[in-house]
Amino acid sequence: GPVRDSEGNFYVTLNLAHAPDAWGGPFMGAHVKYRGWCLQITPKGEVIPFASGLRSPNGLCNSPDGDIFATDNQGEFTVTNVMHHLQKGHFYGHPSSLNFDPNFKGSPKTTTVEELDKMRTRPIMFFPFDRMGRSISEPRFDTTGGKFGPFAGQMFLGDISNRLYMRAQLDKVDGQWQGACFPFMTHDDLIGANREAFAPDGTLYVGITNRGWGKGVMGLRAIRWTGKMPFEVQKIELARDGFNITFTEAVDPATAEKPASYAVQHWDY
């Protein structure tokens, strides 16, 4: 972060530390107060604990409608890279930050996984590890109205240790967010993609870091749509009897209707 809401409040997320014996769980600890939290900072300068249970968040964004989303990186209590819809007072799974929750009376080091599972709000999206990144970074909504291609309204996000750049599509069903993720672009110059921003002309600027284990190429990259329509899955939506898949271009009905045309893999986290 930070990101700002319509009332002028800022939001930031704080990473846990490699200090398990300070404050926190058996692996990464809180180290100082409010590590593992999302904090709200009001226009008056008040710092208000907003949401807890984060492990290694590396990307905040808010939607055009004002919802706040955060990515979190895989590790203990976080089975793979995920995306959360951050909501006030919610807990997202990692116990170390519970040290600073006045409503929590137990110990982060002894609370069972079953107890944590009852408390937590589940991620809205799981990114299959390595297949869809290793160290996921900041998401950004495409608000260009089509200047960046056929994925207007979707998210784009990078990875600080992978050459894969990704996109994600969100759907709100019965008041709850869910979604799907897709490979978007693979390029050696995108290793370390950490921050991004859309320009008014539709160009996506990507900030590359070479910090830490990512060892990216460092610098700034510009991605522009050429105007040539790519043939891609534009979106995939859950239906009562399977999935509805929308492509960016027309497909041959005979081919599309054959189950043999599709290869499916399944992850269970």
C-alpha cells in the first residue's frame, strides 16, 4: 500500500518477520506490534487495526467500487499464494498477529489448526503454486475501458521470483467474492514484477525489483496492447453443472463441445 478509500482513509499491510520467538507463532512472528495486520489510517492520523491473520502480504488494491483486496504469499498457515477481500474485523488465518487482538484469549503458538479454521475468513482465490507464480505481488484493476485489450475490469498482477505475469477475474456471488486466475504473459524482463500502474493511454507500467530471492532484472517495463486480438480464455464462471467459458474470439462449436478438447487438472489445498 497504501491505498485510499472514498472517505480519505489510507490502508497498509504489515509483513510478519523471521522472529518466531518475539511475538507469534512457531515460524514467522510479529516482531513488533501489528505485524500481520492491515491498518487503517484516518485523515486525522489515527491508526486503527483493521484486519489480521496475514503472513507476507505484498500488494494492496481497491476496486472501482471501493472493495479492498490484498495478495498474500505462501508459507506456514498459507498453503499457496492467495488473494483476500479485506474486511474490518476479519481474521485471515496466520496466528502470529492474534497477539494484538484484544478479543483473542489464547496463544498463537498453541491454538490448533481446527480452532484457527473456525475463526478465519477464507481467501477468495488460490493461485496454484509455481503453476501460477511463487511470490505473488501487487494486483491492479484494468480501468482503461478496453485500451489495454479484451480484459477490461480484470486484475493484473506479477510475481517477484517468476517470469510469469498474471491476470485475475473476480465475480461477486450472493455478496461473496470468488474468481479465477490466468497466465497473461511470460517474459524474462518481467522477473521481479512488483508494482504496476495503468497510464491514461492504456499502457501498463510494471516496476521490477531485484531485491531478495527474486533476483529480478530491475527497472521499469511498459506493456502496450498492439490492437491485435489475442485468442485467450476471456473469463471462466462457475455454473450449477460445470463451468461457462468465454473466449476472446469465436470458436468452432464442434471443437468447443467435445470434452476431449479440454485438459483439466485439480488442486486441493
